[in-house]
Amino acid sequence: MEVIMSEMKNEHHHDHEHKYRKQIINRLARIEGHMRSVKEMAVNGRDCSDIRLQIAAVRKALDNAAKLLLKDHLESCVVDAVHRGDQDKVLADLNKALDNYIR
């Protein structure tokens, strides 16, 4: 949650298209529903190995959503910023995002 809040503080204005945004939102909605199901499995006393397997599936789905978001960012935000001459800021922001995501 801390990473999300710090990313929101660094929010920039988007006057360019994000062609994967709808796909990302749909993936996140599916992940949200999947996570609710996993929580219900725990509440209902399902087998630990079944719950672990579902948690792993949620993590993989989140990783895939993050990869698509990064692709969207590279193809839209980064390209737009480079065209505006903001390469240094873009590279600094991208490195910070990678440091936060890949630990």
C-alpha cells in the first residue's frame, strides 16, 4: 500500500492514449474477484495447499497485470515524454518504479 500511495503522489497528467488501460482494469477486476474467492476458501476452512495454490495464481495474475501496465507505460507515457524532451525525468521515474517492483 505504501508503494501505491507514493506512486499516487508522483502522478502525472495523461494527455495521451493508453491502449491497454481497459484490459488492465478488466484483469484487476478478475483478480479482485479471485482474491475474494480465496478469502472465502480460508473462511470456510478449505485445505491449506488449495489456498496456497490459489494465492500463487493471484500473484501470477498480478504480475501479468503489472507487465501489461509497464508495456502500456512504455508505449504511451515514455514515448510521449521523450517527444516532449523529458527523457531524464522519465528515466528517473522508470528506474524508481522498477526498483519498487523488482526487489
